[in-house]
Amino acid sequence: MSTQGPISLAADRESAHTSSSSIYDAIRHDILSGALTANARLKISELAKRHKTSTNPVREALQQLRGEGLVLFTPNQGARVRPIDTEFVRDVAEVGYQLEPYLLKLFVETASAEDIAELERIQDEIEALNFKDKARHTDLNHAFHETMYERHYNRVAFGVWKQHREILGSISTRIPIAIGRQEAILREHRALIDAIKAQDVGRAIKVLNQHIGDAGRHVVDQLRIELTRSARQGKG
């Protein structure tokens, strides 16, 4: 007979959920970043061994990723990696085009001096880093945008934005940031801060639209170059 009480059982469920979630995040990142190649077989036992876990969290993660279209299941063949193509990246980027201006508006209208100081602190660190550490830049860039959106009352919209941002962040690890795009990121972030300081919603949204639009096109273009190069190497 088990001696576990309700609190112990709840703790077990929380631990299991955390484990499944972390495995899901890890496999999703590997798919999007290219660490798991397109159409690669996803064997549950191998993934469990790789991530030092049991097979159940892996099964749950693969089912969740299947629902998102990142894992494909074929009868008698099992699970395999969905190819990450330019159409997929374009569709993900378009989520940001719709959501970010909506989330930004409230921040511009309500930002405090402390909020603006935090944006400037993050931007100072981005500029000091100057793209020398790509992973750190990605984290800082995410923090810059999340600072503007995280307190929005619409938690569904914020959650969707955060998921889309994480997807693009993982994809971006496989491609370089062009020098021209680097310069534009720094310039556009400063222009956005200036518009927020002035509480100019129209100008802030105009800058943001330019910023995320160019960012999305850059990721799509760089991914197209990578896929073309990989295809040529495969033929060679």
C-alpha cells in the first residue's frame, strides 16, 4: 500500500510534467536548429538515452511535436523530422507581424521610466556584445522584446508570441546574421526606444513593423541559401 499523500502525488505529477516539458523543448530545438536533420528517424529508445530519461516523456514530447507539425508519423516507419523549409519559417514569422504591434501598443501607452531604463540596459548590453556571441545575442534580443510584451493582459496572445519567438530563435542558430542586418537591428532598437520615450504609438509601431518584417525576411533568405548550399553538397 502506498504511503504517498496528495502533496506527494502532486509533486510527482509536477516533476513528470517538468521532465516532459524539458524533453519537448530539447527535441524541438534540435529539429529547428538542424541538429536533427530533415527526415531523420526519431527512435524513442535512442532519444531517451540521449536525454537521460525514460521513454514516456519522449513519447509525450513526440506526440506534442506531431501536433505542431514538427514531427511526422508514417505507418510502419515511425516518427521522423519534418523538413524546416522557407514556407514554414515564413508562416511562423507572420505570426509576429500580427501579434507584436498589438502587444507593443499597451506598453508604449503605459511604460514607466523604469521600463525604459530596462530596455536601454538590455540594448547597451546588445551593443557591447556586438554579435560576438550569437547565442547570447539571441537571448538578449528575446529579452528586449519580452520586456515590452510580458505584462500584457492578454496572456493567450503573449503565450503564442513567446512560442513563435522561441521557434524563430532556434531556427536562427543555424544561419548567420548578415552585417547589414546587424547594423539595422541596433539602429531599429534605438529608434524603438526613442518612440517609446515619446509615447508615440504610431511611430513605435511603424519602427516595429519595419524591424520584425526585415528580420523575418532575413531568416527566410538565409535559410534558403543554407538549403540551396546543402542540396548542392548532397549532389556533389
